Amino acid sequence: EGVSMTCYGVLDVLGDSINRVLFTSREASPLPGDWGNVSLYAQGNTISHLDYEFATDGFTGDNVSNTTIDNVVIVGNLSLSANGIYLTNSSDLIITNNTISVGGEYGIHSYDSDNSVVNNNIITGQYNTTIEMRDCDNCDFEGNTLSGETVLQLEYSDNLDIHNNQVLDHSRGFYLYHCDSAQITSNEMVKPTSSMFGNYLHWLIDNRNSSSALIQDNVFSLEDGNEQNSYSWEYGYGLISVHQSEIIGNTYIFNADYYNTHSGYGIFIYANESVVSDNTYSLVSRGDYYTGFITTQGSEDNRSVVENNTISVSTRYPNENWGEAGYINLNGYTDFTNNAIDIDIYYGSDYDTYGIICSKGEGNNISDNSIINSQYSSAVYFENATNQVFTNNQIHSTRGSSVIRTSNSDVLISYNLIESEVRGIEMNSQSGGEVSNNTIISPNSADYGIHISNLTMPVVQNNIIEGFANGIYAENDLQNQFIQNNNLWNISGDLFSGTAMPQLIGEMIDMNSNADVCDIYSNLNMDPLFVNPDSSD
């Protein structure tokens, strides 16, 4: 009773799968804490196929580099404060195929652990941190089954390989602070209903103050009864936070009670100067609060790229107007291309005025996306944005003040197909740029195809506008001479209106080079003769 094993020389425990070794209490009726623990103080130990029972603590040690701990079982009958393995100043460790379930703060704790392998372990319990291995360059974590408040905490550790691990329960996932070049691939991370760690998901992967990560082919699930709780997304992190990295082919599923479970607060991805591609984001919940897919900002020399992602949201209530942000926040020098976005909101509200896509800053390029919007906000909102390009997108919008809205922004809006039950394009607050070669259709006589006001004077040319109550409205102290070559059809009210309209606009007294009747600015009022692409009719 109370005896410990302190090893200043090499300890070899050489069991095998048939003949396991047992370290246990000598009492006839053993209890947790009957004996102390094993402490190691030499390098090169081998501990294999061992059952470890009724101790006060698990393995502890210092300066035990090149030690192997394999096929050890430490489960359930140690003191409540016992950790599994607690080492310091120990590199080149091999910790494999172990089963650890104890009541202390850590399953595995080891500092200064470069070049270590932690594979195929089962470490489950209510740990504060399941595995903490600081200063762990070139370490591998593969094939582990884990649960804990924070599952992996690997600070100041470069070239990590975290692959094919299964996380059964958590609230803070992987904390990889100051860890460059981490490879985080093919992991499955679940926060289940009735989680042991409360109902808040704080983060999945926190890789701030780092660069060059690859986060690929992971599956993240947030089950009913939980909420996102990443309040500080405004200040630089989301559920996944990286810098100058790649986030590719991941799946995030938040499938909650449509009537009762709030989504909580949180951006899925916060990634500056990064590539974010081929990810699937699916959220079903009651809604409210604020949630979104991405916040990103590139630089002139290193643009962010967000492409080929599928973003699906179905909630009873819309996002709150929280932090002047949308589901997708592009803060400059970002290429947002070929993404499919479907935002389905059951109840209308004017909570959010910042758009499904909120574009700010310098030099965003938004192209070839498909956007379906039923939230009471613009599909796309440009605010204080310069040198923006919005082209070749398809948008179907049923709610909001307008489909595309600009405020104090310079935007080229071209070659888009917009089907809208609300105002088509709204430009105000000294916005500039060009609206050209777009097809803008309303099936329900929404109020305006294009509405321009408040010291705003863009070029408006070569657009087809059909089915609105009014065509183009422009208000300004100066006349806009660049509203030209547009075709307005099936407009029940005014083709052109507003104080900025030049004289004789909309009066069909001229003829263009095709011998079509037009006004003196070559604007038309004729059937565009659209063709059904399926039937060629």
C-alpha cells in the first residue's frame, strides 16, 4: 500500500498479446489509489501489453526520450485525479494502441516532444485536455479515438500530421496555436446530443498565429441540442481559424430541431489569404442569432480564393443583424467563384440588412456563383468597396429590399442573370461603376429593375429588364448620359424615371442599326424573345 515504482534506469515491460503484464494493488479488495504510480527518469524505456490498475496516478516522467508505450490499458480504477501519461522534456516517443480512461485533466501530457508518434489510441473521458503536447515538431497523431473538452492542444509545434482520428465528444476540438504547416486530414469530429461538455461548440480547429495548414476531407457534425458559440469571430476566429492555408473538401453538418434549437453565434471558417474550396456547409436549425460560412480577406500579393463550395441553410428565423456581416464576408482581395448558395428562411424579418454576401474593401471578384435567397436582405451587398467585379452569377431572390445593393462602392455588375420578386439592383450613397449586359426579370412586378440614388451615377447599358412595375430610376442633380442600349419589356409603369434622366429618354423616336425603334440613347422597348433551353422554344 502506497508503494510506487521510481525508475532511474531503463524499464522494460515486455508482455505480448497472449501473456499480458499486470501492475495492480496487492490488496484482497483493491481500491483506487492503493499504490502510487510508475515514474520514469531514463531514456529508451519499452512498456508493452500492460494492464495498469488501482494506482494513484498513471505514468509520469522526465527526460524519457525514445520511450515506447504500447498496448497499455489504464481504465476506470485509478484515483479520480489520475492522469494517463504525464511526461516532460521527452522527444521521439512512441505512444500507440493504448486504452486510457481516467478522471484527471489529461489523457496524455508531454512537453518538448518533437518527432513523436501518437497513433491508434482510445482515450475517452471528461478531460480538460485529452492530449496536450507542446513543442512537438514533426509529430504524428493518427487513428485515435478521443473525447475531451479540448481534444488536441499542440502549441508551438510545426509539421504536425493529424489524420484519421475520431472525436466522439468535445467543445473545443483541436487547438493548434503557433503551429505552422499542420496537415489535418480525414478526421471525424462530432459534438453529440447530450454532450458531456455542455451545449456550446466553441471551435473545431484553432490554428491562429500560424500558416500553411492543409485542412482536407474532414467531417464535422454538430447534433441537435447544441449551439455554436464562437462569439469572437469579429476579432479573428471562427469554428475553423487559419491564415495562408488551404481548406479543401470538408463537410460541416449542423442538423438541429427546426422549431426549438437556435443556431447560436459563429462563422464556420475564418481564413485570410487562403484557399477555401470544395467544402459542404449544411445548417438546419431554428435560426436567430448569427451564423455564416466564411469571413476572409486576401492581400494584393496573396489573394484569398473561395471556390466550388456548397452552402445550404434552412432555418425558421433569419440571422440577426449582428456585427454588420452576412453569411459570406469578403473583406478584400478575394476571388469568390463557382459556389452554390441556398438560403431558405421560413419567417421573414428585417433583422439582417447586410446581405447573403457582404463585400467590402478592395478588389473582390465574385463570379459564376448560383445564389438562392429567401431571407429579408440583399443577396449581395457592397459597402465601402472599391474595384469590385460581380459577373456571370445567377440569382433567384424572393425577399429583401433588393437583390444587389451598393453603398459608397465602385462595382462592375455584368453578365448576371437575376430573377427577382423584389427590386433588382439598388445603388446609392455615391456609388459608381457600371451595370451592363445583365438580364433582370421579375415574375411579380416588383417595384424597380434598377434604382439609383444619392449622388450615384454609374454607366447602365446593354441590360434586359423585364416584368417590373418600373424600369430604371435615377435620382441626381446631374443628368446621367450613360443609360443606353438597354431593353425594357413588360414594364407596367415608367420605363425611365427620376431627376437624373436625360431629355427624351424613353421616347421611341429613333432607330438603331438593326432598324429597331428606340430612343435617342438606343434604349428599346421590345420583347426579348427568351428561349427555353430545354425545349429551344
